[in-house]
Amino acid sequence: PGQTDSPAAIFELLDQVAAPVCTAEGQIVPVSQTRGALSASGQVVYLDQITVTAVTASQGRAGVKIYYTRDGTQPTSKSNRYTAPIVVREAGRHHFTFVAYGDMMADSEVVEASFVVQNRVLPPVCTPSSGIYRERVTFEISCGTPGAHIFFTMDGTDPHPNQGTTKKYVGPILLDRCLSESFLPGAPLASYDRGGGGPIQATPK
């Protein structure tokens, strides 16, 4: 008696936006073809490009939007908004962080994903090109990929760095005897043959 009722307390439970699910599509590079730290990392490596997608099970509910960053920071509503699959062509390791927001809903959990892209090395170019040479010939090998290393064998086997008879190309090669050459990187391989005192025969493999 003599007291007024207290104000009513109102509580509202908010649903949480479902966390985004991030996936990548692309051609996977076999472990045997990865180089350096990538070969030891155990991470899937994609060739030339990947397409990254992000979806949330809350898609279609009021105001649900996905945002992302690529620099390791946590995304906010001022970050890049995800609206379509993201195509990545640059070689290297790419890190994505996603979060989803919705009207009158709790923010989703933050999701991180990392992908590795490795570009294809262009095939080597031999000069002079395939042909028949009746005297000794000096040929050079080049590659249009900056920083690429070229490896070769002189017994007709496929070259593999640090294996068997494989050598690293460091300068012009003089052919004045029976030789069969194979080169990395790329295909087709080129072979130069000279046998039985006949002409040097240069043919593509």
C-alpha cells in the first residue's frame, strides 16, 4: 500500500546470423608439382586461379549481408560487401575473413579461410628450333616466366630437379656428339639427337 508499480522489464531474444561458409573452386596442383615451402606445407594449392564463394544459411532473412577483408583484420559493415564469387588470379597465399550481419539479429561468428594459388610456368623455348644440323650446333633455352629455373637431362629421361642426371641450365649448350636433351618446365619436351656419325636430329617429344 502506498507504493506504485515498478516499470515492466522487457527482454528480447535475438537470433544469431548463421556463420558464412567459404569454399574455393579451381584446378588443384599435384603435390609433386609444388615447389619450396608449398610442397612441405600440406595445404591444397590451386593452379592459376580460384573462385571463392561465401554463403550463409540465414540468406534471405531481413537485412542479412556478408562482409569480408583480405588483410587479416576483422570485417565490419564498412568492409567489402560480398555480393558475388571472388576470382583470384595472383600467385601466393590469400587470406579471407568473413562475417554476416542481419537486421535485429546477432552478428555471426567470424570465419577465416586461406588459399594458395600457384601460376603455371611457361614452357621453355629452344633456339635454334627443331631441324637437321650437319655440323655442331650451339643452342640456348629461355623461359617467359620471370624467375623460372630451367632443368635438363642429356640421356633422354624427363628432368626432375635434384634427381638422377638432371642439370640446371646456366648458359648455351654445344652439341657436337650424340645427345638427347629433355627440358623443364612445361611441355612439349624437345630432344636433340645425333647418332652413328649422322646429322644432328632435333625433334619435338
